[in-house]
Amino acid sequence: MTRSLLLVLLACAALAACGRAGAPSPPGPASQVIYPHQYPSE
């Protein structure tokens, strides 16, 4: 019982750590990123 609970907690901890750290950023150099700014009105 204790061993299975430990395995479940370990699996949950491993899955919780799968996300990327930090905020997402657009790919490429910053000079090539044209948004965010206002979209064209047409």
C-alpha cells in the first residue's frame, strides 16, 4: 500500500514537471517579429 502510494506520487510529480519553464516567446530573432502591434484595419 505504501509502495503503491509512493509510486503514484512519484508519477504525478514527474508529470507535473513536464511543462516548459517561463513564458512562451515567438520563434526567431526579435528584429523579425512583427507582432504584437495593431492588426491592419482592412
